[in-house]
Amino acid sequence: MDILWWIIIAASIILGFAGLVFPVLPSILMFWIGFLVFHFAVDPEALSWMFWVIVFILTLLVLFSDFIANSYFVKRYGGTKRGEYAAIAGVIIGMFVYPPFGVIFVPFVFVLIVELIGSRDMDQAFKASLGSLLAFLSSTIFNALIYLFMTIWFLLDALVF
């Protein structure tokens, strides 16, 4: 029976990483499913309390990283508050529009349109839109590193310590 549980755990972790490319998959939820299956079905005492606290904090960081990165990069590249909000709306809508590319291009287009309407300066609007693209890339890299860290810690806590 342990083999079945480990297959479920491995599948959930793989799906969690796949969520980086296919944002429709709830990545962080997949990791939690794997961790909880291990905790409740394999070994309830193996994972330390520190593991659960850090994973919870990292989960909050991951959940807000897309929004924080979009807001930061759009502002840094000269976007307005409306552009920041358009980027956040674009991320949310982009998750459902032609994944995984929707998360990349929908915020870019939303920011471009909002900034063009607000300033009518194509160069400035394009720079702000480029900021939303850089936000996606940096957030994806950040999330991948967090997921890798969580996976390594999980495996060490579950199998070694």
C-alpha cells in the first residue's frame, strides 16, 4: 500500500512543477496534497513542525508572488497604478485564456492597452507592458526555486531525518 501512496505523492509533486508551465494547475495545492498524503497515509511523525511552518510561509509567498512581481515590475518600468491593476487582472484572466501562454500575453496586452489609453505614448506603454512580462518570468523562476526547496526539504525530512 505504501507504493500506491508514494505514487500519489510523486504525481502530486510532478503536477506541482507542471503548474509552472500550465498555470491552470494549482501548483501549490498539488504540493500540499503530496505532503498531506505522506503525513496521513505514510508516516504522521516524520515531518517536523518546522517543516509545516516554513511550508506554510512559503505557500503564502508563492500565492502572492505573481501579484507582487507584476505590481513591482510594471511600476519600475514606468507604469501607472491602473497599469499595475491591469497586470494583476491580466494574470487572473490569463490563467483561463489559452494556458500557459495566457498568463504571459494577457497581462502584457492589458497593460499595453491601459497605458496607451492613459498616456497615449506607445514607448512608455510598451515599457510598462514589458515590465509585466519580466514579472511573469521572475515570478516563475522564484516559484520554481521555492518548489524545489520544498521538495528537497520534504524528501530529506521524510526519508533521511
